[in-house]
Amino acid sequence: MKPLRVHFGQGKSLTLTAAEKQKQVWILLSRAQLIWNKTTVEQRKGQFAMGVGLESGLAIDALAVELTELLDRGDAAALASDADALIAALIGMGERLLAIRPFVPDDPLPANWRDLLGAWVRGQDVGAIGQEGMRFVDDAFVYRLVWAIEAIRMNRRINGGESELPVEGAAAACLEAGLPSNAMAMLVRAGLPSRVAAKIAVEQLAPAFTNRAEMKTWLQSEEVAGFDHVPGWPTLETHAIWQQFRHDVVSSVDGRWASQEWTMQWATDSTVPLRIEVDPQDGQVSIATPDFSQLTTIRQRLQAELPSLLEVESLQSGTSVTIRRIGKGEARWVDKD
């Protein structure tokens, strides 16, 4: 029997004899048997989704009811911009999860860790929190507690549970961004490099967006656009940053592309190639030859977001054509006014 060779990178390797190989296989089988004996299929799926081991998974399972309740409280508070309720829920999850590996921070929890969490989530300046405080915030909250909260959410989903809230993950987003509102956190996640600007914008304008499309619509509104001409808004230091951010989001192309197909009854020569034209002003659709000679128009108008690609093809029967569209969002046909 050839010896088992295990590679550790950079050309180094460890050669195992048959006896050592057998020992390693025995350890793996014993560990697998232990996991199978102590867990159900659902628990194993949940632990895999969370990225944790047996002991951590069992500890989380024992607290699952409490943790999911706190998770929903936190998400609801983040959506409602209720800083006190959000911080209370995050502290509750931290008290339970930061004691479970691999969510235990590198350094022991300081006596004032709850105050640090509250200051961070309320959007307090990082200078006031301090270098040591921010080092702990980054490790314990932004990294480990966010991971733990997302693990709880994934565990519930794997086991068939669902949140009744319209948006999941709001509490984790606020904890990661260091802000007390889901809308504020969304602005930061979308590329706004200033917690101060995000906080002031949401506090003063009270937007109601919960997804990127709604956020983009809000940023495009006359109300928000008007602040481009207000010097010192949101602050003197962040005015140019805000302008650039708003411009970048408004001019960006995003959203899922959809593929749609319609059949139209129209007698035509199936051997003749066709092209389709849409008037950008009124949505009037016409079918033409490759050299733009119009053959017919369609009674209904096509409402479609840009960008959008259209093609038309004659069916072999010669009695109808197929119109295909690939583009952003869902297009629809509407009657002319």
C-alpha cells in the first residue's frame, strides 16, 4: 500500500504511513458518527448553512426561539428607525451569541461593551469612540455579531421558518454600518462614504424606501435633487460627497433583466427579415424592413424601462410574428390614450 501524502502548500508535504492513515480515517468516521448521533437532518443543514461546528450549532439550537424573537425585534426596530429598541435587541443577541464560538471576540468583552455597541449604532463619531473602542467594534460587532445574526437568519430559513417583516436583515445592516435606521444603512451600503451624511439625510427627509429601486427613485425626486444647490447640506464637509453619491446612484443601471415574448397575428412573408422600432416619445411600436421601411404599426403602446433589446421574427406559417424583448424590468402593452 502506498503511503498517503498530505500537502500543506509551498511544496511541503507530510507522508502518512498506513497506520497513521487508518488513525486519521478513524477520527473522521468517529466525528461523523458523533454528529449523526447528536443531530437531526434539519440541524445538520442548519449548522452547515451557519458555518459552525457541532457544539456551536447545538448551543444556538438551544437558544433558537429567543434568538429569532430578538432578531425580529431588531429588524422591526431598524425599519422603524427606533434606535432604543434596535440597540436593546442587538445587546440581547450579543449577550447570547458572543459567548459561543466562533463568535467569541479575540479580546475579552470589556465592561462597557454595551455602551460601545449603543454608541456605534446611534452613529456616534468614530473619534469619540476611540481607536481601542473601534478595534473592538470592528471585531466583535461588525464582524462576529453580524455573522452570528446572519447565521440565525439562515438557520431559520433552512428549517422552513420565515419572517413576517417586509425586509429581512435590517438589524444586521444597521450594526454593520453603525447607524440606527435601515434607510441610513442602505445609503452607506449603496456607496455613500459618510455615516454623518446618511444620518442627517434620513433624519431630515424621512424617506420610506426599503429596497434599492425605491431608494433610487427617492434620490431622483425633486425634493432630494434640490439639496444639490443648498451649500453645506448635509454638512459642509459632506456636501460634495453627497452630490457625487447621488449622481452615481441616479445614473447607474441596475435591476434584473427579464425575457418576454409575445405573438401577434399579422400576415407576412416568413423569408423577409424584419426589425422592430419603438418611438421613445410615445411608445408607438412599428415593424419595418432592415432598411427602415415601415410595414405596419401596432395599436397598443409598449411601456418598457431602458435599457431594452427587441427583435421580431416571422413564423413559418406566414400568419403571425413573434416579438421578443430582453431588458430591465417587465414591459407591458397598454392601450393608446
